[in-house]
Amino acid sequence: MLELEHARELLCDFTLTSAAEQLDTILEEAVQKEYTTVAFLDRLLRVEAENRKIRNYQMRMKLARLPTIKTLEDFDYAFQPSINPKQIKELGTLAFVERAENILLLGPPGVGKTHLATGFAVKALEAGKTVYYTTLPRLVDELEKATTRGTFPRRCQYYTKYQLLLIDEVGYMQLNRHQAEMFFQVICSRYEKGSTILTSNKYFSDWGELMSDFVIATAILDRLLHHAHVINIKGESYRLKDRLRAGINPVVTNTGQQNPGHSKTGRMAEDTI
């Protein structure tokens, strides 16, 4: 028993905590199944490796700060026929991450842009890659705070270290020129070094106004689109699909009242992508 406890202590010293916790169980299993010494050692180390993989995934998932867990398999392609499932499946292999390519998901609110972006993020996390999610307003807020503290270069570098960066809700907040310059620095720092997934409800032609500077907007798009997969989503609101299928079509009129009998969602998809 002293040898067993000493072995357990050594496993803990080498931070093989899962192996230490499962030592008794695996020893009993080894006796029952008559493992060889090599088979016993292999089983013990496999337990440690599997648990480390789980802990690593949980830690990366926590650091990713995803707003919710969505998968590509859960996406309702039948509701959004403008999306090519084969293209999504191909992108789901994560070859685009290996090549440091970008994905730009465009379309009106509610059509599933964030769902798909999050689905790619979950795939990347499952594959052992590092991911970080943010919205453009939150990104700008963090960069402005870093500028005030004099730590902007370090903060900008922070976004560069992730293999996959998700920037959601581009288009809901108009940036001033300084904010646009900071956003450009983030995109520039990741150019051909890491993949970025971006969701937007705006035409590319509207980005000049969105960034309050056409030159900066052009420079940002130049880097984003150089190695990019652009997915235009046209259709009804994915969030409200169950209501729509039930015949309830919530559209806000000029008076602020909902008009269940008339929808402009389809037109909006064409006007804002």
C-alpha cells in the first residue's frame, strides 16, 4: 500500500491528476483483465490524456466567451434555402482556419448569421483551436479603454493570438474615424495570420458611411476580402421561424405597432445584404 500511495503522490507531483484519481480503479481493471505492464501504463496515460483534452476544451470554451452554444448540425437549412449546405459543410472542416482565411456572413437581422458563426466556433474549439467572440460595439469599447490606459498595442495583440476571431453585429453601430482606425488595426494585425468570422447587416458599399471614412473602410474590406468566403443570406428571420410557420408575422410599422398581415423581411434581405 505504501508503494501505491507513493505512486499516487508521484503522479500528482507530475500533475497527472486524473491518472492519480483513477489509479485504484485502473489497477483493479488491470487485475481482472490481466493487463500486461505496458497495457496498464497505456490505459493509465489514456485516462490522463482524455481528461486533459476535456479540461482544455472547457477552458478554451470559457475563454471564447460565446454568447450561446449553437452547432452547424442544428441549423435549419430548409428555412434558409439561400444557404448552400455543401458550402457550410466544407467550411466546417476548418480548412479555412488552417489557411488563415475569413468568412463574412451577410444578411438582415435574425437570418442565422450568428448561429452559423457560433457553429464554426464550436467546430474549431472541438478541434483544439483557440477562439474568441466579441461584438463590434464591445470590441470598440475594449479598444477605447485600452487607449485610455495606454495599453492599446497590447490589447490589439491580444486579438491576434486567437486562431479564430468572431466579430458579430457589424453594422448596428456607426463608428467615428478614431474607432474605425482602431478596428482597422485589429483587422490589419490578423491579416494572413489568423481567421476572422464577421457578421454584418450592411452592404459593403455602406461601409464607408459605417466607418465614417471611405478610405479606412476600403482598407478594412481589402484585407478581409483578400482571402474570404462571403455568404449572403436572404430570407425570413431565423429567430422568428416558428412564429412565421404558425402564420404570425411580426413587423413593426411606422406607428410602432406590429402588423401581422404584411412582411417586408424578404425585401429587407435584398436591400441590406
